Amino acid sequence: MAEIILIAAPFLIVPLGLWHLDREGVVGTGLRRNTLVFLIYWCCASLLAISFLLPDVEKGSIHYLAGLLAVPWMLFTYLLAGIGLVHFCRHVRSLDHQLCFSAALVFVAIGGTWAAISRAGIPVMNFEPIIILLTAVHFHYAGFALPLLSGLAFRTMTRHHLVRLMILLIIVGIPLVGVGIAGNPLLEVIAVGILATGCAGLALVQTRSAMRCSLEPARGLLLLSSLSLLLGMLLAVIYGIGQYLEKPLLEIPLMIPLHGIANSVGFSLAGLYGWSVLRRSAALSDD
């Protein structure tokens, strides 16, 4: 299940996200609409997917072919991170929604790196393979879709100090949760608490936008996204507390389908598609 969720990111989540970033003027039309770049992107995504079709090797062995197939996707995410860093330098003085867009592009490169490490089977300290894989998943969804959707939801409200605090909590909380997943239960509980607070603010603002929307499909998708975000964070808090107390309240085999589907399909996909429906509707109205 975790493998399927990860593969879905470059085929569904990242393209939708880049579409929004194009409309926001972050990535520029050259990246999305250049035919060569378009072909390179889908080749990289396809090679990553193919790497998951290869048979696994024994634990502790390096899977050179699978790792090699995942490298192009990793390198493409580095290109996105470079764009994100340039964008960050332009907007670093203003703590607003633009920093969310920068963070999305930078964090997805961390996900691409962990995906390549996972497919190659490279040992990282004492981490279990499933933890390495879940870290890759985390940075493709919480790392990419979460700050991007935050930027879309908060873009007209960044003069409010509380909204700026929510942005800061989300951007700081994402990497902290990633570190916590990697084996620090106390840090994971603290990080999840920080991120959950920011996500609660995002869910509230996105729900507010949905209720003001007269377009039924967009309203339904944004409400589903907000509810899924709250559900996903609730599960993450329960899991983190269990890990800290060393009395697991939710096991990883159960967390992957529940938390994974809530975040990938319910929150990320529904949210990105809901905002795209709103954008297209607004564009048609302007015409």
C-alpha cells in the first residue's frame, strides 16, 4: 500500500501541484509547457514506478537496478528544489503564502532522495526499510501537497498575524515530523503537535472557502480535503503518543491504509483538484 501511495505522487499529486504553481507564477510557463521538459518529467516518473516492479533483494543487500531507476526522479525533484530556493530568496522577507510554495518545491526533493534510498535498499543508520519508505511518502504528500494547499488557502489572508503563525507552524512542523518518523518518539509527538495546530488552521480556512463557494464540485472536494486532513492528523497524534509511551495505539500496518489514504486521496488529491476546479471556473467567468 505504501508503495502505491508513493507512486501516485509523481503521477497525480505533483503534476496537479505544478499546474497550480504555474498559475501562481512560481515555476514559470517554461517548465510546465516545454515539450522536452514534459517528456523528461514523465520518463522520470515512469522509471520510478518501474523500479517498484522489480523483485526485492535480500535485506541488507543493495538493489542497484531499482536504485538507478529511481535516480532520475530524484534529480528532477532537485530541479524543482532549485526553483523553490530561487523563489524563497525572492520572498524571504515576507512571511506569507509564497513561502509555502517555496517549501513545497524544496521538501519534495527530500522525498525524491528518500525514494531513491528506499528503492536501492541503502541502509541508513538502524532504520527499517518501511521507515525509509514512509519518510519518502511523507515528503511527497505532507512535504509537497500540504504547504502548497496552505499557500492556496492562505494567499488572501497573509496580513493576519495568526495566519502567518499557521504558515510557520506548517513549514517547521513538516521536516520535524520527518525526523521524528526516523526514530525519535519524543520529537515526533512534539512535531505532530506543532503540525497538527497548523493543519487545524488550514482546515478551518479551507472549510471557510468551501462554504463560500457556489460551485458544488469544488465545495465538496474542499470539504472532503479539510475533513481528511483533520482525520489524518488525529491518527498521526494517536500514533505518535503510542510510540512515545512505547504502547502502540496504532500499528504501522493499520496506519498506512488509514492515514495514507486520508492524506493522499482525501486531503491532497481532493484539495488540489478542488482548487483547480475553482481556478478553471474563475478563468471561464473572466472570459
